[in-house]
Amino acid sequence: MSLIKSISGIRGTIGGKVNDNLTPVDVVKFTAAFGTLLQRTHNRKDLTLIIGRDARISGAMVNSVVTATLQGLGIHVVDLGLSTTPTVEVMVPELQAHGGIILTASHNPKQWNALKLLNAKGEFINADEGAEVLNIAEKEDFEFAEVDDLGKYETREDAFDIHIQKILDLPMVDAAAVKAKKYKVVLDAVNSTGGISLPPLLEKLGCEVVKLYCEPNGQFPHNPEPLKEHLTDICELVIKEKADLGIVVDPDVDRLALIDEKGEMFGEEYTLVAVADYLLKHTNGVAVSNLSSSRALRDVAHTHNSQYFASAVGEVNVVNLMKEKNAVIGGEGNGGIIYPDLHFGRDSLVGAALFLTHLAKEGKTVSELRDGYPAYFMGKKKIELTPDIDVDALLTKMEKEYQNEEVSVVDGVKIDFKENWVHLRKSNTEPIIRIYTEAKSQEEADRLGDEIIVKIKTLI
């Protein structure tokens, strides 16, 4: 069974049986449920929705089903075609639409696709709205329009231009400073829409762009998650081309990873750290990330006499805390930059523009910039438990066991020690506790994870 229904949308593998995989029938049900929710929310039938998709193979088919379903409800569709998650997020309020649907399974392999659901602000719907979508879909509680009331359909081809211009208009993006450096950039867009959205931005910033896997045909040349083990090709090409840096994005372009001039990973966690360093240096304010992101962001914020706050894991939670604290910058340690002066969504395009501005103004190489930040290393482990074990009670025991340390229970249990931290989160689908650690060395991060596993076993 590869159909995952959650409050943030629906995703699954293409083909197979209804309710088991992401079939056209499932796409219809969840599209109709979301459209119905928005119609009830706005108390009108003739809404306008923006849709866009990444380049994965199933995109055109899923797009056709989604479009027809929305029109069948009486909803007008503005189709951006091949797009990015942040571009759709920007265009929903830009066109004063009532919501949006992004067709992407993000970093999942090519057999996956998904519907990401946006409200009228171009932000992901909240937990209550997501639960109601699932409820409407389960009951098939929707009604389609009569023939004279069917929705209209139109396409837009200027979305990237609008998105890019909004980025260039930001006061903190200094195009002139970047242009003066004449950076040579290698771009790996995993044959998705980063290959048609990022080059125009980089070229407007005066960069020479060497394209690697930038043909938006959906044939992912490597695992599309931008992790070190998947990025051998671009690391080698950066060295071969004597480039100043490499840029890597996932299929829907909301995660940004960087490669230094030596062909080494900058570190996904440090994308946010570097951008925050630049912004907080010039604007006193607050930085936000989730509890599983690097302590380096907190350290950098403190060097600028700024505050740092951590939310529960999940983009919606980060955004909510950013709004509450009026944050200058926020995001997630997976390379997700959220810059509220543009919009409240992870955006690799604005992340790249801010990073290049920072790099240009510092006058350093990418590796020199990275060396200036605190060095932390992360570990990820898990402990599998028997179904009869009460995981919540076990986490409560861990909280009490380390009550003399700095403990957060916002999302699972996070224990902050002086030199390192551990974050324990239970799985929602199986009796597993996921264990995230961070320390000053990889060996120490791994040792801490093993130590916590031993402690958990003694408490069972």
C-alpha cells in the first residue's frame, strides 16, 4: 500500500488499485474534497485555483485529472504548467486566487506523485483544514456543477518572470554586488523544473550557468533527494569547470543544497545558517527553525544579538512560529529557506539569491564562508519497539530522566546538553522512536545516539 493520506495532502505511487495507490480515482476524490472545502470556506462556487507541477513523468496525467475535476466543481483553473512549489505559492496571492494545488512528490522517486494544498495566502493548509479534506473525501461529500456552471480554464506562462522579478526587487538581494563577482555556477536540477526556473534568475544576477541535468523530462538521473551520496556528478563537475560553487535543488525546487569550489558539500543544514547570518547581520530580528535543525543557527543568531526559537518539525509549524515571533528568517535544516519578505514557503530561488548576495559582500570563497561557521555533525538512528510498549509513556520517562538538562516537549522530547543535543520523536505509523543527535564530531553524535538507545532500553 503506497497511498499516504495526511493533513498536508495526499501522495502515493502511480498505478495499482484504488485506495492503495495514487490512481486517477483517488486524484479525483481528493481534488474534489479540497475544492469543496474551499467552496464552503469562501461560501461560493466560482472560485479560482492556481495549479502547477514538477516535471515528473506522471505530471501531465495527474494535471489533466485535477484540472477536469476542479472545472467539474465549477472552479476556474489557472494552470502554470511546469512550475515550482514556491512559484505556485507566490502566484496564488499575486492573482488573488482562492487557493492552489502543487502536483509534486518533492524528493520522492519518479514513481511517486502528490497533491500539495494551498490556501488563499499561498500557504499550506492547516491541520484542521487537512483533516476536513480527508473527511470530505472519505464520505465523497461533494457535488459537481451543472453544465452551464462548469469552471473555466486558462494558462499562464509568465509565473517564473513574476517570481524572479519579486526576488530581484527585494532590498536584501544586491544584484549589482553579485554581478560584479561574475560567479560561475554549476546547477543540478535533477531533470525537473529547477532547470527552467533557476537559470533565468542566476543569469540576471550575472552568473555563468553550467547546466547539469536541467532538461525537465522527469527522468531523474540520481535519487532526487539532495544528499551527499547522490551528488557525485556535480561535485566532480564543479572541480572540472573550476566553478565558484554548485547549486542543487530537488524536483519541486523548495530545498537548496550547495557545493563549494572544492567540490565538497556545504551542508544542507548550513544553507539556512548562511542566509540567516547575512540577514541578521543587517537586520536585528528573530530566526526560527525546527527542533531537529542544527544548533549552528542558534549560535549564529546569538552572535548578532538576535533571538532563536525552535518549532515542532514540519513546514506549517515553522511558519506558524515565524508569524508568532515576527521572524526575519526561518526554515528547515533540509535546505529549506523561508524568507517572509517574499512569502511564507520554502524557496530555493530566493535562497540562492540571498546566499549569492552574502557571498559577494563577504568577499570569500564558499569554503571560506563555511569554515567561519560552528562545526556540528548530525546523527540519525532509530529504536524499534514491540507494539505493546506505550511509546508516549516511554518518552515521558526520558523527559523525567533528563529533567536537570534543558528539555523541550514541543515535539517529542528534545534534550539540550551543553555540547550536544538529542531529539526523540515517535513514528505515527509504527512502534519506532527516531533519534536525532548533533555534536562537535560525527563520532560524538553517533556515540550519543547509541547511549540514548541504551538508556531507553533500561527504561522499558
